[in-house]
Amino acid sequence: MPRKKIFYVLIWVFLFTLFPSLASSNFEGQMVLHPSWYFTNEEGWKAGTGIVNFEAKEGSLKFSSSGFSYIISPVLNLDTKIDGLVKIRMKSDIPYGDAAIFWVTEYDNMFDIRKNIHFSIRGDNKFHTYYISMLKSPMWKDRVLQLVISPSQNAGNFEIDFIKIERPYLFGRFISGWQEFFSFETIKMRTVNIIKGQTIGGKHINYWIYLLCFISFILFAAKEILQNLKNKDAKIVGVLKSSLHTTIILALFFWVILEGRMALDYLRIFSQDINEYGGKTVEEKIKRSIPGDFYEFTKFCKEKIQNNSLVTVMFPSDYYICIWRYHNYPLRYTIKEGSPYVAVYYPSQSQVEKINKLEGYALFEKFKDNEFILKKIKENN
């Protein structure tokens, strides 16, 4: 493949990577004030569930997480057409993490899974700046009135140097896509069977590669045709073969990159597994493999609740129900109301509403905030 063609290919790869940013960056001339926080004090941010030791100190926001946790922004009024990039400079000491940003809008005031964007964070206890392009979510629309940042599902210490809301400028979206491509998934319920793979701008990397190869083929074919217009002996089949040959080389080039990217993930996972589980007892391995302090909560339930009792569970997902069932045998579980016991672990908003409406129950044992057992009060005959 001639050097000139390779140069053209690399130029198109670079421009295509940046292209999604171009349509959203034309805000020059507008006097827009983008909110930012440098934490000389809390500046309106508040601690949510699972956050302790929350304070602004020495120009940064410091706090610890006990597992499921989040911090809440002050009231905002973001124009999603202009405010489309979130920059967070943060450090943490967790081994790995999957942070998330949730939001509410003027027409949808519920924090839920539909309106969130995840991003990977590093746990080397050093400051890193994370660029999160909010425009990759179709739910980033209308006016955003408040943000919630969930730093991790694992216990650890965090420190935020600054948070900035900015327009989705070219370089910011490029870095956001770069970080997204080189992030890797943490353990979730579905990762036992399915790993989605890398994405850029919220779309799977294969989407961009297929599209880039198609566009490249069209451009190479057009270039060959234009160069051979004066040559009456040139045949369209030969032109297409030449263009197809170049496109296949381009596809192989991306295949090698993706294979290298996957090998990097395996290397990361292997090194983390060695650090996390090497030389540990079975009990320690189980504890480390389950997010937060849920394993300790399962042991707490088994100690406090009589064997073979029927227990209504209120957990944030089915993932925790499966873990609870496995480790709490012979306790029986149900999601229906009316059982002698109710086990509660970081309930969702709808579950909190159900708990508040329960009648005939009293607090039986408390493990921690948002982790407790209710017991049905016996009625006097």
C-alpha cells in the first residue's frame, strides 16, 4: 500500500473521529456562563446516601463512600444544547470503579436508570481529569435542573478538585471518546455472560468502523475513477477491485487495533485479580467480589433471622437477590409483601415508598443506615 494512501487513510480516520463534535461546537459569539465548582467550600453540593466525612477542605471536596453512594449538585438550569460536557478532576483509592452521572429535567423530575451516563475511574489515588460527553445520551435534552454523581458502588475514599460544565467543544469530545474507548467494564450482573465491548459516543466501536470503511471505499473508488477518466482502457471492475483492496487493508488495520485493545483488557483484569484475590482466603475472596458491604449484610441477616423463615427482600437489583439466595440458605425469599421479615438494602425510591406504607412492621435489627431488617408485629388475639 503506497505511503500516500496510508497518509490519506490516517487523515480520514482522524477527521472521522472528530466529526461528531463539529455539529455541536458552533456556539461562538454567545455569552454563556457555564457553572463550575472549585470547592473553596461545599458550594451547594450535598452528601447523599452512603456518603460520610463530607467536607470541603484545602480547595477540594473530600468524602468517603460505604458502597452505594452519591453526591447531589445545587439547583441548576442547564441548556442541554450548550452545556454538553462535564469535566471532573478526581482521585480515589478503590481498585477499579464505574462512576455515573444522573440528572433530572424540567419535564422529568425522577433520577432513574434512563437518564445516566457511566464512566470508568482509576483507583491509583492520583488526580485524573475525566471528560464526560453528555450528548451521547438521547435523554440529555430540555433543561437539566440537577445532577447526581455516583462515584462508585464500592467502598473507598474520594477527593474532587473541580467539576465544570462546558460546551461540547471539539477537543473535549475527542478526549471523552478516547477515555470511553480505553475504559473497561467493571463486574455487573450481565458480565457473567455478556461484555458489550468498547464504545465511542455511546455507540459500539463496530458501528464506527463499519461506517468508516464504507465511506473510505466510496472515497477511494471516486478517487480512482477520477484519475482514470482520461484512460479509455480503464475498467470499472479494476477500479473497484483496487478500492476494495485498500478498504480491506483498512479493516485489517482496525482489527489489529481492537485485538490489541482486548488484550489490554485481559492484562488489566489479570493484574487486578492477582492484587485482589492472590493469597486471600475463600471468605476474603467472596467479600471482595461482591460490591459494597452486601456480603456482610447477608451474613447479618442469616445470624438474626430464624432458619427456614420467609423473608421479603427489597434490594436495588436482581443481582443482589441472587447473591442473597445463595449465601442465606435455608432462609426463603420472596418479593411479595406480608412475610414475617423484610430485609432492606439500599432500597430504590419506589421501594422506600412501599416501606413507608407497610403496616404492622417494626424495626427488628439495624446493620447500617439503609441496611436493616423489619419484623412483623404479632397481633394480640
